[in-house]
Amino acid sequence: MDICPICKSDDVEKTYSIGLRVLVCVILLFVPFGIFFCWIPFVFPYRHVCHVCGTDLSSDQLLRMDWREKEELLKEHQHLEEMVSPFLGKWVKDQEEGIFKVAKGKGQIFLVEIQGVRKVTTYRVVAYNEQNNVPEIKVSPKVGAKFRHVIKEAGDFISFDDETEYTNEPSLTELGKELLTEDEFNHIIDSDLDIDDWLKNLCMDQQKIKIDILAE
């Protein structure tokens, strides 16, 4: 089993680029003596992309694990989810008064930051700990393309799970539907609404929590 060394996910796909290789091969056929080395493009190693963190990898960078090692990784992920579970589905504020929602979608735990009207940033939760009874969530900004978008803007083409979606008005992506409710979405895209006041009016729990955004 191939595992991404960055996020330990097995959602890794080989990028074939077969079209480009064929094109180069055809071009080489028209070069003097090109018939003797037109096969070269097909011996270059393939690249792989991790859909969870978006890392581009060569074959020798991937981790090879058997099912026992994979089970250990699953246990680690389950333990992280158990630690974060008191905050799942809740809105929190960080040490700088930033507004975030802790949510789970597509098997991953995310932190969704609301920075303003339609300004949403998605982070992957990678660790959790407590120091002096102060909870701390560590997150990574490295997020794969299919996990990066929560809102589709009007006119956007968003690819997800090999399907391209087009929208003529703002809407939630498939991931967004798991991370945000329709009510939350409607308020996020409302230019006349103060998100912070809206959350207070709903008496939502905006517990203070330390959030550490790791460097890419």
C-alpha cells in the first residue's frame, strides 16, 4: 500500500501524463535518428499526487506499508478524532479572535476559518494537545485541490472526484455540505451580516482555543 509521507493518507494517485509522453515521442520521431531514442519519454518515472494534502511525489518518496501498519495509522487517526470530538461541529475563537469551525468531512478533520464575506480557508487538523488546561489544535495549510474549496462562486468550475461542477450562483461544494450547514453558508455569503454578531445571537459556543497554523 502506498502512503503519503506528509499526511499519512493512502489517497494517492499516479499522474500518468501519458498524452505528453506520446507527444514528445512523436516529435522525436521527426528528429534525425529520433527513432532510436523516441522511447525515452516512457522510461521517466511517474509522479504521484496526494489528494489530501496536495503533495506531489515521486515513486521513491512514497511509504510502503502493509495492512498491519495501516491499522496503526487508522488507530492514530481515531485517537486524534476522539481528542478533538468535544469541538466537532462547534465554532471556536483562537488567541487572535479569529473565527473557526471544527468539522469532519470526507474522512478528514478540518478547521474552517471565516475571514469575512465568502472568505473561507480550510486547514487540516494534524494534532491536538492541552497545556495548562488550554486546548491547542495544530493545523496544516497544505490541503489537496479536492478538499480546498468549501464555496463555489458563480461561474466557478470545481472538480471533485473526477466530476466537474458548474454553478451560476454561490453554493456549497460536496465537502462544504459536510463542513457547513445551509444556514451557516447563507450567513457567510450575506454581505450585510456580521458573522461574529450572528454567532453570538445564536448563542453558539465560541470557546477560546489556541490554534497553531504550521508552516507549509
